[in-house]
Amino acid sequence: MGVSCELGFLNMAAPLSVEVEFGGGAELLFDGVKKHQVTLPGQEEPWDIRNLLVWIKKNLLKERPELFIQGDSVRPGILVLINDADWELLGELDYQLQDQDSILFISTLHGG
Amino acid sequence: MVSIFSLPRIRRSLPFPPRPDPEMPAPQCASCNKARAALRRPRSGQALCGTCFCAAFEAEVLHTVVAGRLLPPGAVVAVGASGGKDSTVLAHVLRELAPRLGISLRLVAVDEGIGGYRDAALAAVRRQAARWELPLTVVAYADLFGGWTMDAVARSTAGSGRSRSCCTFCGVLRRRALEEGARLVGATHVVTGHNADDMAETVLMNFLRGDAGRLARGGGLGSPGEGGALPRCRPLQLASQKEVVLYAHFRRLDYFSEECVYAPEAFRGHARDLLKRLEAARPSAVLDLVHSAERLALAPAARPPPPGACARCGALASRALCQACALLDGLNRGRPRLAIGKGRRGLDEDGPPREAEPEPSGPPASEPVPAF
């Protein structure tokens, strides 16, 4: 866990390996693929959910982005779990990603 | 340093709970004070772990059923099962509660005849029935309604300007089909999986349509079974969508979550978006709206006239035919039509005209879209 400290002198966060998962119908916007093992490149700013969403939109989202992202957040009605805990407990968009985190997006908007 | 989140607190009256520090781990569960909290409950703001949340969720459904006297001991309960999240959670929770309630369960699934969609959903229901060892009966539109499948209805309505109202047609027929299926399995009660968000959307839609009759009827947790219909209730009516989905997640329930191939009811989409925005500003908005409808009373002049019986099937109807019979009649005559709120004309020329208000037995337009 945690960002590698050897790279601290470069003032760069190391690349992160995280699991991104979609469920509850949200996977339909991602070619039906639920689990994605992704590597986020090193960058100056620490990775948080806000810029993870930008990354997802650019790299994973296949169709109808407005059904997943609205403004700089997820569409209302999509739940976000960070390591199986509600993101509302963890700072939502401001949560800083750690290596090996798992982020799950569940749509509540599909069927009943 | 003691996290402020480890202190039990009730945030019922605070629309904006303080934002947690992104550097801090999730707080402790406010109930067991041991495990890390896994969610914040939308209504109370309380932070609970997965185990305590699931226990609380089940206890609340139990309370809804017992306090409302919805399912008496000895009841044979037909659960409308669509394979989707709501009916999956409902069936699972009632199965947990069945011994304490003294009820027995039957799953009833409706095959609407929607190619490529319903087959996958029914497969999910079959898996659930097998895993939970519950008897399952599937009733099909085609068998019940003289060969009409939803695909055939959609083709028939395509050019009539009513193609967007597939959900409404389907809602009327599904309600009837579920009733027939429940009778087939000897049920004394019917339960459906409508949650608080579904109900709040419906209340909002009825308000926006000025549909006072439906608004007044929509309150409460179900209908006692007028006009010979089986009593119906919605045990999840006070549970938020978020909690239904998280319950399914923490209990690892397998459910079906694909979009129906027919366009969803457009107006409900607007109501849902509006509700989501209201909820962001005031987390209790959903439940407050459900309670508002419960407390509503119509002025005598605004009350719809007492319903009569459908000339064809005997169900409650405010016109000569109930909505399901009127719909099938229109389809068979090649003039698919359906009454939605006001402006219903030409359906039952041969019957005595009553007020053009929809009958209490079938609220399709205001019935939540989710299958059950």
C-alpha cells in the first residue's frame, strides 16, 4: 500500500495498479466487461477519483458517456465503492487512490 | 486522535453531512463499533458495516410487514419475480423472514414475450429458484392474452403514435398476468419489489400530471384486495434504491440488470433525474415524498366516483371495461389504445360512461417501470 517513496524526490507519484469494476448494468457501457485491471501512469498530482473518472472516460468508456459521467462526477444513481466501502465515507471525488485499490461502480438505474 | 465518525450520531435533520477527510479511512460501524463502516445510509446518515447494514435492512422490512399487517401468518405469498435487483432482494429477504412471519413463498415470473431480453432475465429467476429452493411458476402473455406477446404489441403500436408507451401497455398486462399466476399457485397475497425511489418517482409523476385520483390511491403500502383481487403489498416501499442495490451487493445476490429493448417511459426518466437532483440536496427527499403521498387526502369534490366491475372479467373498473380488457380489446380490433389519466375516449362505446378516471385496480401509468 502507499505510493513508493523512492520516487518522492522526483515529485512524481508512481504508477498505480488498480482494479476498476462495473456492475448493476453499468458494464453495458464498457462492452459488457465487468472487471478491468488497469495501470494509471505516474503523474505530478496524486491520483484521486476525480481524475480517475477522466481517465475512465478517455480509456474505458465505450458508449453514451452521459449515462456514466455527468459534470466531473458519476451520474446520480451510480454507486461507487472503494475497497468495498461507500465512497461517501471516503471523500468521494477527493479520495486519493492507493496502489492495489479496487473501485466498483454499480448502477442502480437498471430494471427492477 | 479519535475520529469524529466513531461517535454515534443521528443526522436525520442535517441535509448536508460534513464531508469526510479524504486522508482518513472509513469510520467504524456505528452499530457494532468493531468493523469498518461500508456505507452511509441515505436517510439517517448513519455509517454501518456490511453485516450490520444487512441485519438492519432485514429488520426494517420485517417491521414494515408486521406493523402494516401486510402478510398474516399462514399467508401463501406470490412474489413477483423478474430477475432484477428489486424482486431478487425482496425474495431473498422474505425467505429469511418467512419462518418468523409464518408465511410460505411462491415465485411467479411473467414472460412478456420480449425476444432476447426476457429469456435472460427468466434464466436469472430460474437460478434463484433453484438456489433458494422456492417453487417457481412462469406465466406467459402469449398464453394468457390470446397469443399477444409484448413483441407483437410493440409491432402493432409502432405506427399508432403510441410506440413510446410500451411500458404502459406492458404494465397493465403484467399486473394482470401476475394476478393470474398468483391464483394459479394458490396464493393468498401478492408482493412486488417496488422500492422507495420507484414510489417517489410515481408520486412526482402523478403530481406533475395532476392525477389526483392516483395520487390519493398511491399512498399506503398496498391494496387490501378490492373487487375480488388478491391483496397486494410492497414490503420494500420504504427501502431506498441505494440500499436495495447495496443489500444485493453485500449478500452477493445474482441478479439481471439489462435494459429492456423497448424505450423506457420517457416521463419517468425526467421524474427520476429530478428526484436524483433533489436527493443530492436533501437525502431524505425520496422517503419524504413517499410519506407525503401517504398523508394526502382528497377534497370530496376531487374524489373519483366509486368503481364498478369490468363487464368482461369482473375486476374493478371505472369504465365498462378494466384497463387490461380495454387494452386487449383495442389490440384485437387493430386500434391499440390505452387510457392514461385523462383524455380516455373511444374504448368502450358500448358501456355506460363513467367519469374518465382510471380504475383503482390497475394503475399502469403510475406504476413504477421496474418489472416487479
